[in-house]
Amino acid sequence: SPAITSVFTRGEFLDSMPWYFLIISIITLGLHPRHGVRLATLFGLNSGLNEAAKLACHMPRPYWVSETVRVFSSHSSFGFPSGAAMSGAVLYGYIAVQVRRCPVVITCLILLLATSLVRIFCGIHFLLDILGGWILGFLLLAVFLLAAPKAEDYAGRLSRPARLALFAVISAIPI
């Protein structure tokens, strides 16, 4: 129906950089700077892992496979795993784990499901792409939650010059 199509196509903003940056900025500037920095770091790791996984898997998008799929926005990258699902799992999962209040957890779950359903409805992803994105996103989140406190303790024990050198080396890894 045109009404449902209108709602779903407008929901694509849930997987946009302005939306993610708005949430991270609100957390960093308004709520808790340490969690905002952690979330920004996690989001950067998520983006890199997603692009690497897409290149490794070379899975098509639905509209690449069939001309009958009506697409509302096109993407040049591969489909698996869904970046929207991975980003949602990481972002909303982190918020839910840190806050641990029922209304916040439910809101995060609704946003994750809405983001994922919009991507399927708009012909951008298969269900397998979404499931793969959730799995990789939640795995990354679990590893990050286990490793971040240890990394912060280690970095806190370093001298200022050693800490700066460590951050420079880590920042240069993607290059």
C-alpha cells in the first residue's frame, strides 16, 4: 500500500550517519562522555569490520538478483552482512547493556527491528544479510565489552608519550 511504503521508505533515516552521529553526540555531550567515546570507537570498528566482511563475502543485494524487486535506494557495496543491522546491533546493544532499564532496552530493540525491517522492505537486503549483520554486530559488541576495560587500564598505566605513541600506531593501522 502507498501508506506503508511511505512509512518504510522514510524509515531509512534510521540507518544514516546523521542519525548515528546525533545519538553518539547526545551521549557524549549530554549524558556521559566516557560512554560516548567508547561508542564512537565501537562504531568505527563496526564500520571497518562491516566493509571487510562485505568484501570477503561478495554477496549480492536483492535488486541485483531480480529485476522484480522494487528498490527505493541503491547501494554500490555488497549486501552481506547488513551494515544497518550491524550498526544497530552495536549502537542499540551498547546503549541497552549500559543503561539496563526496561523502557530503554525495549526502545533499543524496537529501533533495531525497525531499521532491519526497513532494509528488507526497501529491497536493499535479504533476511540472511540482516541475520548475519546482527550476529557479527553482537559478537563485536561482546568482544568490545570484554576488551575495553582492560585496554583502558593498560593505556592508563602508560606514560603520556607512550600513550600518544600507542594511539598513533593504532590510528595508522587502517592506513
